[in-house]
Amino acid sequence: MILQGEARNGIEESIISERPSQDRWGTCRRVVGGKKGMMDACRELVKSVVRVAVPADFRMAVFQGRQQIRQWPHDVSQWLYDRLPDAYVQAAQFKQAHGRRLNFAAPATFNEKLHWLIRHHRDPVMTQLADKYAVRDYVAARLGSSFLNDLYGVWDDPNAIPFDALPESYVLKVNHGSGQNIFCRETARLNRPKIRAQLAQWLRRSEYWHSREWAYKDIPPRILCERLLSDEQGNVPADYKIFCFNGQPGMIQVDIDRFAEHQRDLFDSEWQPLPFSLEYPPTGQAIPRPATLDVMLSAAKTLSQGFPFVRVDLYSIRERVIFGEMTWYPEGGLGHFMPESADRALGDLLNLPAREQGRMS
């Protein structure tokens, strides 16, 4: 005998029957589905009442409080990580990236020597030049202001950004980070609260804490707004990164399509392709020698004088060279060369200075 369910107050009650088990499971799904629908409706009704009865400021305060509570485990973990010694963090990250111990005592490869510089070479001017805002004075004094990108504004607080006074397109970035850029192509369509929140998050944490790159540690955090650079097709322009060893350009890294299908080609100072790769695959295409190569090499040589190593990043747009930034520790000393022997070959070009005296953190 099969007993039928009854409908009471709009909710179906399931009565066990002698029908096969698949029918009983179907009945259960219908019952659960009906109850779920009612719960969803009740939940939406409560939300509507709350939106009307509770002030928006109070609701926002409650929301922010809940977000902070959820953030606590991450904050505690971050707090503990930040208190690890720099040398320990460097060694652990190196071991994870390269599968071997970091040789601080007798570094031989390029990556090992970068870590030695992080640990032992503390020239105060390096902090100024790692600062994307403060470095502008250095570049203007040595190359001239014509090498600088247009600067629309500098702020300490994202809430102070006058979005309505900015041009239609621009880029927002923090002066102490790496890869922390917001490209704005139509200012009227921006989600301003979201952008302010992202910038505020970036301002709170220095690039130093990621891999203990010393030069970034004491940079006063700021927000920069610059002209959005583009090539003749309106795309992000090619980025020419010139590795300078003791004031001499030794390798040129060309990054293509950095924010999508990132590819990277390597050349010597004569624009001859190098037989190895670094971190990203090569394009596999012949990249023509830029018309401004000599100007870029001369600019990089001028800016790199007096330093054992620095990478000078430049753009070449419509036969004009524009300064990008100066980078002390490419890839944080964790970049992968293919083949690995290239790491040692490039390391042979980097002559380390005498170790400074004094305590290192």
C-alpha cells in the first residue's frame, strides 16, 4: 500500500511509503526544496526590513567589524611571519624556489649575489632610488626632466584623490611596491570606493616584507598618478630593463604583454639574443632593435654609476625614452634561469663590494 502525503499550511509532509527508495529520495528533495524557498524568502524579507529600519552607517560599521573578525587569523599569521629574522626568510624562500640552500658565505650565482646584496649592502641612497616618487629628482638631475613621465598628483591618503579633476586616462600606483598598478582608461566608469580600498591596502604594507628586500623598508608610502603610457596600437608598451653591473649595461630584458600572456626576451648590449631565459618564455620572434637603444643604454649607464648592480627600466615610445624605475633585486633573487648555468654566468658579471661593518637584522 502506498500512502500519499498531505499538504498542511503550504508545506508538504512526507510519509514513508512502500514505493522504491528512489521515489522516497525524490519526495525528500521536493520537501527540502520547498522549505529552502521559504527560508530564502524570509531571509530577503528580513534584509529589506533591516535596510529600512537600521541606519546605513550602523550597517556599514557592523559589516566592517565582521570583516575585521574574519581577517584576524590572517593578521596573526602575518604578525608572526613579520617577526622572523630577515636571513631566515631569505634562506627559506630561496630553498623553496631553487631547491637548494642559499650560500651567503660564498655566493656565486646571480641570484645568490642578489641575496648577499640584500643582506649586506646598505647604501642609504638605494632607498631614495627605490621610491618611485623620490627617484624622479635623481633622474631629472642626471638625465633631465624630459625623461620623466607626466605626474598628475601625489597623495598620502586615497580619500584625497580628486578623481573629477584627473584626465580621462591615467595610472595609479604606490611608490613603494612592485606591480601594484591600477590602469584607468575611462575615469567616469571607475569604481572609486573599490580603488580607494585597494590603494589603502597597498599603502599599509611595504614590498620589503614580501621577501625582505632592504631598499624598500623605509620608503614613506605614497600614491602616484601618472600618464598612462601606450604604444602606437594603444597597448601597454614594451618595457626595456637594462641590467647594469658596476655602471656598465650587461643585459637587456624586454617584457612583452606583461599583464596578459607575459613573454620575455633577453639581449646583450649589442642587441644580440642571449641563449637562455629568465622566469618567462621567450616570444620566439625577432624583435627589432629599437631606434632609441643607444639613448637607453647611455641613460642606464649614467643612472647606474657607483652601484655594484641595478636594473634600469625604460620605455621607448615614438622615439622618446621615458624612465620607469630602478630595481635593485630583480625577481627578489628568486628568478629561474633556463638553463640554470645562465644564473652562474650572469653572476660572474656581478662583483660584490666589501662587506660593510655593523649589525644586520
